[in-house]
Amino acid sequence: MQDTHSILVETDAHEGLVYVPSQNRLYFSSVPNLDSKTPQIAIRYYDFATGEVVTWKTRSNMANSMWLSNDSEHLLVAEQGIGGNPGAISRIHLSDGQREVLVDNYKGKPFNSPNKVVQSPSGWIYFSDPNYGHNQGFKPEPKLPPAFYAFNISTEKLTRLANEYIMPHGLAISPMGTNIYFGDTAAIDGKSSYDPSKTKDIYVSALLSPDHLGDKHWVLSTPVGIPDGFIVVGPRNDLWVAAGDGLRHYRKDGSLVFLYPVPGGVYSVATDGEAFYSSSNSAIWKTVPGGEG
């Protein structure tokens, strides 16, 4: 079987792609209208049954990344916040749309602008908190250094997992929950022109315990743009990376398997187990790898 790679639907999909099997829907967060005096991001979904794009939430506290919770009943949302509204990690019930804030501060200080969120098989929630919101003009001066965090939803324990990265951004957990992958993307800081001399890399660390990391190891650097969203799938822990030239498929050692080009690049990636979906701000692309790939 040959690879297929084409536009699924034209829409303003920016980030947060997540497939919900029980609904046969693909959720996403919309392109932010940063030129407005009151920027907003909507949460929409593509309905595979009807082929329609539906707006689920017109306002979302500047939602960015989303993740299907382990119980499959909620969307976990990285909310960047806006103005005086704090950024947060929330969960929204898929049945009725009710929102609950899980955590919105570290030791009493508000987060900068939470960007990516995932949940591991253990139930712990991991998220990144870069300062893109301030750099893009819709959040106040940061009170915390950019960092990655681990949150125990049962005990509400919050751990600053890593703060040595310049611009903590993308985040992924290996399928067995033994390794965590971090994106560092200072090459695009939200206020300056793209600088390829700065970080645009993915690193990996072992999860020795849910909130204790092993040594970090460099995995790859994208040649175009940055590794924005990425996921780790399959028994080989392959990485699928949304980058500046399209969707990139890598082995876990950082060797490139294939580039699926998208003009202008993509920002987010999700899978339904067979196909991969990526968002380009003007469309959602569907990619089905052929053969063993």
C-alpha cells in the first residue's frame, strides 16, 4: 500500500488536534486573532460522520494543546490565559462541555501561558509553560521561569520537572510511559524573526518515577521551522513531528523516515491509530503511511 497525504478539510485549525473515538470527532483549537484588542481562540471539531466543522466553544481562555484524558470522558486543555485571566490546565467534559480548572499556579505564582499537555498511562499530567503569551502581547510579564511541569491529578501534587530549557514547548510520552520527550524551540520566540541558530530540538529523558527524570539526551533538530507538536507512537517509539515544512516521521534515534510536505508547515499532530492528522492554520491534513514505513 502506498502512502496517502492530502487535505481532509479546509478550516482554521491551528493547534490541539485530538481524536475522540467514541464520538468519531477530531477536535482542534482555532487560529488566534492576535491582531484583535480581545484575542480569542475557539475549540472546534471535525465530525467524520457528516464531514462538517462545528464550533464547540467560542471562547476557551486561549486554549492551545488538548489531550484525551485516560478515562476518555474529558479533554485536557492547556489554556494560555489572557490579560488578567490566568493560564491553566483544565478539563472539559465531552458530554456536556462543563469546564474544571485542575491547576493554575505554581507556589502561588500564575503560569506564563501553558502550551502543551499530555497524560501518561500512570495518570500524571505533564505540561509545558513557555512565555509565548507575553511575547505575543496578550499576557503580562512572567512571574515564573519557562518550565515543564508534572501534576498528580489525584493528590494535586505539582512538580516543576525541568526548567533548563530555553523555550519549553512540545511534549510527548512514550506509549509505555517510560520516557518523556521535550521540545525546546527558542528559534521562534513569538516576538522576533525566526532564528535558526537557536534551539529547535527534541530531547528525551527516562521517567525514573512520575516526577523524577533521568539524564536528558538529544534526539533531533528540525531543519525547517521548529518541532511544534509531536507524538510518540508504536512499539518502536517512532516520533511524528509537526514542523515548518510539513509532517515529519522519525525513528526514536532521530533518523528521518519520511517527510510529508505541507506548504507553510504544520503545528499539531494526532492519530486515530491508522491515519495521522496535522494542522496548517488553513486546513487539516490526513496522512496514511503505507507498508511498514
